[in-house]
Amino acid sequence: MEGFTRWRAGWGYPTTLLCIYGFFSTVKPLEPFLTPYLTGPGKNLTVEQVTNEIFPVWTYTYLAVLVPVFLLTDWLRYKPVVVFQCVTLFLTNALTLWLQGVAAMQAMQSVYAMVTASEVAYFSCIYSLVEPEHYRKATSYCRSVQLLGYTVGSVLGQLLVSFDLMSYDSILILTMVLISVALVVSLFLPMPQKTMFFHRGQRDNGQVIPDARNEEATEETGIPDPLKTPGGGESCAAVGEKEEGPEVVERNRVCCQVLIQLWRDFLECYSTRTLLYWSVWWALATCGYNQTVNYIQVLWQHVEPSQNFTVYNGGVEAVSNLFGAATAYGIGFTQVDWAQWGELALGSFSGLGAAALFTMTFTANIWVCYAGYIVFKCLYMLLITIAMFQIATELSMERYALIFGANNFGSLVLQTIITSVVVDGRGLGLGIIPQFIIYGSYFLVIAVIFFLRGVHTVMRTRRSHRHAITAVETPSCVNGSDTCPEQKF
């Protein structure tokens, strides 16, 4: 009993609950077959409606809610948003199962955007419930369990479809049962007492002690606190306290301090040129990756219609997840100076990704298309792991969360632009083949830019290394010493 109490008070208890939640919330057997389901006799939608009218709604809604959800997650201390994510995930499946028509499926995509926007709360919980020395283990466990959930869901869906054990509607009901388990588990998560931004300070008799980082940042950057007035005058907080009351003023002060600190951290992080380059690749590549993953089922449907072929989408997703995980895991054991060779790797492997996309686009063989997708996904997982590692090594946990959110927001803005221009029926409304030609060309441009940048970085590093060796081999001359070469005038 004493051992259980000690375990519950430590990092094992919240990590276990987060792992259980992560597994049951990611087992989605129908997800690899969503396009065949929507275009099948049950929903009777056309491929054009799914591609040009329904799927773009997710991108637009995700962009609209990402920043508010990010701030609200920290303000509410994570757990309520984790519960909310589970509820909206359940609602997404319920709307998919019970409603019909384009408008209903657009509403389903809007709700699902809430699910993806709330993802930040899941991993943020780790860093508020677990001690810093256990961050790496807890993160590894949670990410591995999530990947296991996706893989189990894909394999389960493939088995149920291939052997005709369940209809698509029954698979959705099974998914909602699994989500219900995750919802129950989320209710038992401890409520974090501190967060990365809004609840950093400790309360003393109801008053928030300001974060010392704010005062230090003011001294370093020279940016004044807008809640103070120069010259020893009465601060706006003191004036507001007379008019609005101390609680409202304190809440406004905390919010203002958080936003100012976020802006300072944002400017300081992106002032590092190397980190800026890695972040640019992150945003660009994630945009292209998300577009590819979002519309890959439509491409598979075009190459081999599900009415004429037993689709293996679930098996392909499972294999790609496992290979991608193995590739990303193997990076941890490579002895490579990524600071020197990383940008060249980004360019080279992005070029291979572009080649895989072009192969998928122009082939008439579904198995070649499947293989191209697996290669493309593995390459992205490899490179995003390198990028995340390089960025994380130079940042504190708070700033890493900020950069993670900023990079994803940048990729989402680009994705929204591409979706509105290329995919949306109110824009060009292109078919799936022209879309994937654009995605392949997009990755080709990324490859060229970062390959040239990588070559420049390698040449500059080697030149600096040669200069350093020359400086070591050539002793410095001190006037009057015997080591000075004879000077000729």
C-alpha cells in the first residue's frame, strides 16, 4: 500500500494515465478508410465533394482555433482541454455515423479541427505533472504509445474490412467505445498546479508573485512594463484597481505579462539564424506533409477505386507508421554532426520525398503508389525528428513549446493558402492529379533551397576548420621572443 501511494505521488501515475489515454484516443480503425466510406453507398458523396468541399473545412477551422486553444489550454491548466479533446473526438465519430450530406460532413470536419488543435494539451500535461529529470522518459513513453495506438487502429481496421467482419458503421461504433474508455481515464488525470505561461508564479495569500524572468527581460531588452509608469507615478494597475477591483486588475496584469513575455521569447528565439533555418524547413515541410496525408486516400481512390478493389489503406498506414518510427528511433544512434550536415540532409531527403510524390502521382499501379507513400512518410519522420532535436537542444522547455506552436501555426497558414487556392472549389478546385503534381513540385523547391544552403554550410564549416588548424600550427609572434620569424624591411 505504501509503495502504491509513493508511485501515485511520483511521475509514474500521471504518465501511466496519459499513456492509457493516448492509446485509446488514437485507435481509429476507420480513419484509413474515411474516403471510401464517405464516397460509398452509406454516405453517397462524390470524390469531388469530399476533396473540394469537405476536407478544406478542417484546414480553415484549425487555423481559426489554433491560437485561442493554445492560450486557453495553458490558462485552464491542460486537464480540462484534454477532456474536451476526448469529447470532441467522440462527437466527430458520432456526426460521421449519424448525419448525412455535405453540410453535415463539413460540420464534422470543423469539430475534428478542435480535436487536433487540443493536441497541445496532451503533451503539455507531461511537463506540468512530471519532474524535469523524467521529461525524456515520459515523452518517449507517451509518443510510443500513441504510435502503437495508430498502428493497432490501422491493422484492426484493415482486418475488419478485408475479412468483412464489420461494416463501416459498426467500426465507427467500436471507435466510440474505445474513445469512451479514454474519456473515463482523462477524468482521473491530476489537475496541474503550474503551467508554462499563465501559472508560472506561486500564489501567496491570493496574490501572484510575478515571474522573475519578466523583470530580468525588462532590464536586458529595455522594453518597459506597460503596467508601470515612469517617473514614480501611479501605475495603470493601481489606477485600474480603484476602478475595477484588485482581482480584475491582477488577472489583466498576468495576461499582459504573459503576452509580453511570449513576444520577447519569440523574438529572441528566431534571432538565432540556425534555429530560424530549421524552423523554416519545419513549417514548409509540415505544410506539404499535411496536405499529402490529408488527400492521399483520394489519390488511392483515383488510382484504384474501392468498388473494384479490396483496399489496403489500413495496412499501408500501419507499415508506414512502424517504418517511420524505426527511422526516427534510429536517428538517436547515429553519430552525425547535424549542425554541419543537417541542412544538406534536409535538402537531399526532401528531394527524395519529391521523387516519391511524383512516382505516386504518375503511376497506374496501386502497389507502387502505396510504396511511394511509405517512403515519403518515412523520410518526413526522419527529417522532422532531426529538426525537432536540433531546435530542442538550444531551447528551454517553455520556449520549445512556443517554437513548436509558432512553427505549426506557420505551416498551417501556408496550408490554408494552398488549400484555398488549389483545392477549394471556390478557388481553382483542381483534381487530385494536378494537386499532387503541385505537392511534388513544392517539395522539389524546398529540396533545392536547403541543398544549396547545406552545401554553403558545409563549405563554410570546412573553411573555418582549416583556418583554425592553420592558426594552431602557426605560433603567435611575440616581440623579442625567439619564435618570431626574422623580419625583413
